[in-house]
Amino acid sequence: MVNEMRPEGGITQLLTRWSSGDQSALDELMPLVQSELRRLAGNYLRRERPNHTLQPTALVNEAYLRLIDQKATRWQNRAQFYGIAAQLMRRILVDHARQHKAAKRGGSDQQRLSITSAGELATKQDLDVLALHEALEELALVDPQQERIVELKFFGGLSIEETAEVMGIGHATVERDWKMARAWLRRKLE
């Protein structure tokens, strides 16, 4: 993750200033988080189909536009920021997959996502991003906390510790719910 230490304060301090309405804080913040957002975007897109038309820069730019629209968000720390960025990237990719699927009218070239490469949710199994999104929506109805943990860890690339920090829960709870959510998704997606 991005280093929190910098002379003028940290990322968390800039987020707090931005939440308080200081637009100059956003201008200072974005260069500091750009590389981490590109890493997240790259992780997402590496799991997509090889001929995916969305590039990491475009995904980051779209996420940036959606992030600056988060006027009501009370930013607490960098982990929360990256968690929300990951959530927005997931939504962008789901929207993109829906548009692609609609354009293909049910064609066989669907967006693929390797679950094996992202936390071993299943063994040697590929899913299309829409199927995973639908399964996560169903998991959210069963256990919203587990769904959020999957989103932060799988899509956001956050560690157990960072996920616990974003969610305000214990490390052991995150580990337990992560295991349970993976098992639930494995059964659902097989």
C-alpha cells in the first residue's frame, strides 16, 4: 500500500481535509494514491478476458471520477479509501461486462475472472465477472459482512489487517468470515 508518511501529513490527513471540503487536499491526494489505484486496476484486469477493451488507466480514470463524486463520504483512513476505490472498480467492470454482454447478445466471449489467482476462492475455476457479481449480491443478502470482506480482499487486494481496519472488526473475525465466504462462493459457483 501507499506510504502513509509524508512531510505535509499523511494520506489520512488529506482525506480528512477533503472530507471537510478542502478541494486542494484532493489535488494533493491524487498523485499520492495514483500508483496504488493503478495496481488495483491492474489486478482486476489481469483476471479479465485477454482481449478486454478496458485498460488500467481508463479504469483508474473512471474510478477517480466516481471517487470525486463521493461528497457525502466521511473519509476515515487510507484503507477505507482503497476499499471504496476497489468497490467502485468492481462496479465499473460489472457495468462494462453488462454492456459487452448486451452488445454480444449472449455470445460466448464472456468476461473471465480467475478465482484461483485471487485468494483461491475455488480450485482451477474461471467465472465470468457477472456470475461472480450476482453470487456476491446473493451473499450480501445472507451475510453482508462476508460479502464486504470478499470485496475488500478479492477485488481490493487488501490484507486481513487492512480489511479489519476498514470494517472496524477484529483480525480473527475477518479470517473466519473470509474462509466461510470462500466456501459459500465455491459451492454457489460450482
